[in-house]
Amino acid sequence: MKSIHIDIIHPANVHYFKHSIAKWKASGHQLIITCRNKEITYELLELEGLKYIPMGKNPRSALGKVFFLLKCEWSIFLLYIKKKPDLSLSFAASYVAHMSFLFGIPHISFDDTEHAGLNRKLYLPFTDLVLNPESYLLDLGKKQFKFKGHMELFYLNQKYYKPDSQIFSELGIDKQTPFVFLRFVSWGAFHDKGQMGFSDDYKIRLVEELATKYKIIISSEGKLPEELSHFQIRIKPNRVHHVLYYASLFIGEGATMASECAALGTPAIYVNSLDAGTLQQQAKNGLIHNLRYQSGVIELAFNILENKEYKKDLRAKVESLSKERYNLTDFLVWLVEEYPKSKKILLERRIDMKERFRDESSILEDNFSK
């Protein structure tokens, strides 16, 4: 049995790994989970019943971030002295890469953020294998493997996710009520410096115009303008994917939720000056609208909402694309359990991924009318 260290830096990471963790635990492997305190990450782990070692909160200032990373390095150093795992997994966590290298532990890193160049320089030389979505724009050399699909398909795939219409009751709205889900971010990450999405004035105008015809629900990392505070969503954070699934439209600055909509077949408008290969590919496939600026968003939103066939057609596209993919959770479970033999098989392309990790069920087939 293996001892596996998983580092969590973002709420989405909990979802990326949770099904694999359940399978590893069922097989008798030991799991060590470390976690940064970003937004709702601790709460998500607790809702999943997962024990974790808290790493603290990443400060907003550049200098504070440097000292925080040094603190994380020391924490992982002490952890590895006490419990030297057989393998480590992270989402481009440099401190995990460094300590894994120091202790001779293979480190597998995920990365789908091309613009995080400084962080990539910090983790890549010390990482054994890098896993990227097929749309990732950069060539990282011999240790790189690009999997088919995108990160959100680790948990919003056909095998592990089923939409739950009970969410309407939790939201306090009727099942026939069309609603628009908005997501605003805090712009606190290092790579967010100098970037932008919506201005506060545009947020208010956007809500005022959409609210004339549609129910509005907002999720926000930062403090909302006072005029919008009563639209703030109040549900358990592990239920948000059901909100996304049944939404008539998603509009937001968050790349993760936009990509989740691409997996679920929900119309999405992503507005952020930052871009990524995953988002470009999703836009190319007609799954999302990928915009750099807020101009024209209101007009585009009404064009989508007033097209009664838009969501049905979108879900047909998602269904078609799903037939060309494979189950990413089952792939990750195999990769870790058979490591390092699996790494060699993978990089030498001696495996039929679609045949080995087949996923034949569908989350969308009975829900086109939603």
C-alpha cells in the first residue's frame, strides 16, 4: 500500500481529487492532505469528511506571499521527516515539489494556468511528472503528459456527478423559474495583479437589467456593492454545481466555474483579462463565450437567454464531445497506484486511454429540457 500526500491550494482542488481519494482509501492507501485556507476550501474538505493539515492563509501582498511560501516549505519539510510519503500530488505547488525532490519522493503536478510563469519556474525542475489538459498551450518537455479533456471533468464526469433538482428548494425558487448565476472573484492571486473583469458600476447595471426578467443569484469572493448584497447565494458550497447545472446562464470572472459550465452544458460568459488554453478550446468548441472585457456582456446575455434552443443545443455539443473522452478519475487512480511503472507506460504512449478508462453513462441525456 502507498502513502500519498495531496496538497490543496484552491477550493476546486478538493473536487479534482475527492473521487480519487475515496478510491485510494477504499484500496487501503494512506492519505495525507495538506491545505491552504482559501475561501471555502476547509469547509469543502469537512463536508467531504476528509481530514487535513491546515497550512494557513496566503496573504495578499507580494512580500507576504514570499514569506508564506517559505513557511509552507518548512511545514512540508517537518511533515516529510515525520511521515515520508511514497508519492506527492499537487496543483503546481512549488513547496511540495522542492521538499519531494529533497526527500527523493516522486512529485506529480497538475497545471492548466499558462500565465503563472514564475510559479512554473519554481516547481517544474523539481517535479517528476506534469499533467496538463489537452488544450494547454505550452510544451514542458519530456516529463509532460496532456490528458484529453479539462480539469473539471475529474468530478463533473458521467460516472461521478448526477444533477439534483432539490437545489431549487435550497435556493427558495420554483423549478420553472429561470435564473442567472453570477460569479465575481477577489483578484488576490499573484498572477491576478494588474488584471480585471467587471467594474462595480457594471456589476450593478448588469444585475439591474437582467433582474427585470430573471432571478439573479451571485457568488462573490470579495465584498459586493451594497446594492447587490441581497443577491448573495446562501447554500452549502458543495452544492454549487447543481446551481450551475440548472442555471439558464452563467456570467462570471472565475475560470473554474466557466469550465464547469462547459462540462455541464450550461451557457456561460467568462469575462476576465486573463486567458488560458482550456478556455480558448472551450470557446472554439462553442461551449463558452470567452471575453477579455465587460463591454457588450448585457446584450450577449439577453441574446442567449432569449434563444429557447440555446441550452438544448449546447448540451448536445457536450454529449458529442464526451464520447471522445475517458474517465479522468479512473486514469489518476491507476497512475498513482501503478507509479512509477505507469509513468513509463504513459509517456511512451503504450496505453489506449479511451479503451482502458471508458465512461459510457451520461449526465445529460434526460435533461435537455432544463
